[in-house]
Amino acid sequence: MDIFIRSIPTPPIFIRSTASKMLFLRSPTVATETIFRQEGRQGAAGPPGFAFNNIAPTELTGNKNNYSIGITTAATKARISSAGSVNITGISGGIDGYLLMLVNVGTENITLTGNDGASLAANQFNALYDPFALLSPGGTVTMIYDTNIWREF
């Protein structure tokens, strides 16, 4: 699933439509909407946009606090794996409006713990429940960095 972005107004407001598999991006300062389609780019005639930058960090060997995953672009997809079941308490490098998709390509569970004080507040996952996400093998989670914390997307 690639998500293509035409433009990102500031400040962004996201509205999800699960029935149509679209995400609308609205801004009070910009009159237009940006549409994210789960099916990918709308066609050759559409605007160029951009896709997730794919990265593959080294295999996790233990729990990670303030995990430096290597976020370098506004949309990053990280294919992660672990040697055993591990917890990630936070991810460093978040910038307001950046998207991060984690894909568990390994054979062990990876848990993202919510509001965990083992990581700096700015690196934590905002969660009404804990865990924030349990990534079983093949599982994915997409999140957005919102001002000062990671939120589920």
C-alpha cells in the first residue's frame, strides 16, 4: 500500500473515510484538499506526489527506548524485525507532519508501548490504551508525528 501526497498545507487536519479507503487532508488556511488513496497514485495524468521512502534497519536484539530508526523523509516505511519478542517505547527523529509506517518482516512479535516513560516524552506513542500497537509477524502500523508525539494514523 503506497500513499501518495500532492501537497501538505500547514497546519494539516486529517479526516479518514474508511468506506472509500481515502484520507482527506484539509487546512483552514488552504482552500483545497489533498487526497491519500490506499490504492496508490491516481494515474499517469495526476500530479507527481511522492511515496514512502523504504528503509530496513538492523534486526532488533532487545527492547528499544528512543529508537533511532533513520527517519529522513516526510514519509518513511521501515521494514523491521527482531531476534525475539521486544518492546519499542519511543522513536526519535519525529518532525511535525511526518508519516512513519512500521512493517514487521520478522518471525517475532514487536510491541510499541504507549506513553512509556522509558523514552523521552517527544518520542513516545500517544495511546489511550497500552500497548499502542502489537506487531505480530507481517503486521503493520502507520503513525503521524503531531507536534510533539507519535499518533496512530
